[in-house]
Amino acid sequence: MRLRTRLRASSALWAFPVAIGLALFYYYEVTATSISASSYAYAPTLVAYPLASMYPFAYALASALGAWESGRLTRGAVWQLAPARSRYRIAAEALGPVLALAWLMLLLPVVIAFVQESATPTLASLRPLLMALLVCVAHSVIGFAVGLRIKPVFAAPVLAVVVFLLVATSVALEPFWWRHVSGEYSETLEFGEVATWTSVLAQLLPTCGLALAIALLWSSWSPLRRPAVRGTLAAALAAVCAVSAFSITRGWGPTAPLGKGDVSMSCMGEAPQVCMPEETASGLKAVHSDVVSALDDLAAAGITPTAPSLVTDTLADGRDHPASTKSTWRVGLTKGAERGTVRYQIVRSAIAFPCRRPDLATTRVVVGWAAERTGESKTLEKLLAQDPFYGTEQRSALQRQVRAVLGKPGPEQTRWYRQQLTAACAKSGNGGAA
């Protein structure tokens, strides 16, 4: 059968407008704004964000149309004809247009995202996309098998609904391992993160294992002609894949393990050297100036006698960045530059309590004093005003406490600061970290 004839006969033709319409609608209504606001043209983010909405739709379409195509072949008595071609080839030719449409639903929003941000994909960024393409193949095979046994008028809509719900609701259900094996890579990767091969494999194993088991049941290879042998091997294959996926993911929390992306950094200056990702480093000169001036003010106030040798942007580390050390400070420089709070971020990073959860009230007084000494009091006031649980009366009381400390001689203020660092931890049972 010619390609044009095959396409005209395929159910993918009449499903095409709906599928593409869904892909475009979800991209422009759900994804486009988030990508423009927070992707920083980072390739893994530009792949993960658009795919997040498309997984359940693409899988449901592949499964439902796969069932419809097998039913169409059955109605045409194709399986009763003389075997001039392999059954696998016949199935592949029928599923080709279906897969092309399902893949297009996944590829189209990703391509639009890269064009929108003028970015280039990397090999590491394409891992979730590769996973989704393979899972589409598996769902089409499973749907095809169901369509051989159940009339497609029933099988197609039922499969569409069941597959959609199983995939779309996986991120909202417990236990957590279920979301890591459903075929939906639920993490919308942030800057500095990539999907690990282990997490991708866990998503592939159950569905692809079941599809391979079904294909094995259909085999006409002479060593597997006995139904009992085929059935045993197919069941074993599906079980091994499912158990392997469970073993990989059973200890995971709501988020799968994430890898660190290969982020190129731009740096300026020495002692301290200030580094930001190349994608956000257009204002590096101004950021470096703010960092240096803030460190000078901190030193003058006796808060930081020794400046760090490196101040680096936490954006490059993803959502879980390492803690700062005396020589290396990790600060949200990109976010600070966007909000005009780089100096405040440096001041806040300089205040190092000797415990993880210092007393909240004491912390605010210490931070308020440091902000006054470094000229960042207005920034702190704006941040406190955004806290709905910290009203005008509380802010006025904080200002009175800070003014009382500022009325002391300079050396006494420094001693007070050192004492409060310890006192905040001694009283830490009263509240959490600021």
C-alpha cells in the first residue's frame, strides 16, 4: 500500500486536527508564559515544560488509535489472507501514522519553545523526550493488541480514558513510586538540572516491558511456537520489567533524583570572584559592583571581617544547591539582579547562625540591624511588608529594637551581634529559620 493511501485510510488523519489543536492550545495557554518568565533559555527546561502537559494526551491517543487500527485490519480480514508479509510488518505499517501523530503532539510544543527562546537543544536535555517517544510506541502496541480482542468502538474510547487518567493523575497519588513509573516525567526541570538515565529507565520499564511481552506472544519464531512457552516468557518479561521499575523507585520521594546540568559560567573579579551562568550574565558588571560594595559595608560593620574568595549564583545548582562555606558563598544573584536585591542577598548570606533553625524574632532583629548598617533597610522593609502575618505594629516594634542597638557604640554593636548569633540558636525552640 502506498504511503498516501495508508495515510488516507488511517484513523490518524481524522484525529490530526484535534491532536494538533490540543498541543497548540496547551502550549500557548499553559506553558508559554512560564517558559518566558523562568526558563532562561535552558534546554532541559525547554523540553520538560512543554512535555508536562502532553504526556497523557499523546499516550491516550497512541493507545486508542492503536486499538482502532487493529480493529480496522480485522474488519478487512487482513489476518485471514495468505501470509505474504510478516504480521509485525503489517502492524508496524498500520501504527506508523498513529505514532507519527502522537510524536508530533510531543515534538511540536518542544520545537516551538526552542524557537521562542532562540535556544539549541542538547543531548542531555532530550532524555525526557526520548522516553516519551518510546512510551508512545509501547502504548500503541498495547492498544493494537487490545483492539484484536475487543471491538474498537469499545476499546478505543475506554483505552483513551483509562490511559489518560492513569498518567495524568499519577503525580497526585501515593505511594510516590507510582508517579515515577507511569511514563510521565513529572519534574519540570529547573535551571541547572537534567533528568538522570535511571529516572528515565524507571519510566520506560513497565509500559515498554508489557509491550514487548505482547509482541512476544505474537511471535511465530519456531522455538516459541508453543503457546505455553510464549506465555511463560511474556509473563516473565513483563514481571521482571515491572519489578525492576519498582525496585528502582520504591525509595524515592515525590521528586526523582536529578542530575546536574553542564552550565557554563561567566566570572568577574578576584577576591571575590563573582560568577553567574552565561545565560543570565548580561548584568554581571553591575552585580559584581553590588557584591563588592556590600562586602565592604559588611566589613566596616564588623559582620564579615574576611571576604569570601568566590560568590557564585545558586541558579546554576538547581533547586538543591550546596551550602555556602567561608570561602565560597552561594547566593541567588540572578534572582537578586532581577529584583534589585543583590546587596541585600549578600548581607543576608553574611549572617551565619551556628544552627539550622535560629529563633525567628531574634533573627529579624539581627537582620534588621545588619540591613541598617549596610544601607539595605528599605529592601528589608519591602520584604517584611509582603508578609501577611507580620503587620505594621510588629514592624514598628522591630524598628524600635534595631534603633536601640544602633544607639550603642560601634564595638559594642559588634559584640551584641556576636552574642545574638548564639542567643538565636539557644532560643530556637520558639520558631524556625528566617
